[in-house]
Amino acid sequence: MKGPIDFKSRIRTVPDFPKKGVMFRDITTLLQDGDAFRHAVSEMMSHFKGKRIDKVVSAESRGFILGSAIAYDLGVGFVPLRKPGKLPWNKIKEEFDTEYSKDAFEMHEDAIKKGEKVLIVDDLLATGGTLGAAAKLVERLGGDVVGMAILIELSFLNGRKKLGKYDVFTVVNYDSE
């Protein structure tokens, strides 16, 4: 790995997407840079070094990219959270509010075993709805949330407050739209 990476310079901001007034933080530009991508994954994992992690859980779709890379690097299982109707087996569901919509995730009911230590990974922490739903699904199956590793935090939306009981680690912070 080369020297320190300026992640913000590799994240594209797209105004008014997916709706007017939203400044969308597009990580595809960071992912295109192999060194920045590798460094971002390494930074996300650094905070949880030495902790027992049995599974990584991530939400579609950008969370899959980061979460699967982290699970692979740790040598642990990866569990996808999907939008309703996308998983083929018996599942549990959790509804939540996002920055600009209502949504839900499903997880296979056999994805997490009682007592497993789980790291939740996502690309973005905005209002905390997605990550809160992920934690509820893990805990409903008896898993223990070790923490949450997030690439970008929009701290002005106060999502971290909803996740107060969890160890939340973010790499890049935006304190305004």
C-alpha cells in the first residue's frame, strides 16, 4: 500500500440524487482506484483488529462490496441483507426509515447462529435506519453485534445517536450536506 489516502478526493458528490436536495456520496470513484479501495477496507477493519468476528453482515448493494471484501480478508462468513422478495429461503424481515424513504431488509433465518459475533459493514451512515435494522435482524437470530464498520458518515443527520449502544467506526465524515 502506498502512503495515506485522501478518501474524500476519491468520493464523487452528485447533487440532487436520488431526489432534489440530497448530495449523494458516490463511492464508485473510490472503488475504481485499487489502492484507495484496499486502503478503505483496511481502515474499516483496523478498529476491530483483535476482536472475535464470526460473520460479516452487509446490506445491498454497496454494502456488499465492502462487506464481502472484509469477510474474505478475515476468513469469515458473509451474510447479505436483501430487499424483500430477493432471498429464496425462509427469512425474517425488518422495516426501517432511511434518509429519504421507507424500506425493509430480509435475512435468511439460518444465517446467524446463537452467540456468533457479527460485524455489520456498510458504505454509509446517514439516519441510522439501515444499520439499526441490520442490528435488529442479527440480534433476533441470537447474534452479538461486535460493531459497525462504515466508510462514510453524514454526521449532520445524527444517525449515530440511534446506534448509541454499538461500537460504530467510520472512516470519512461529512459534517454538512
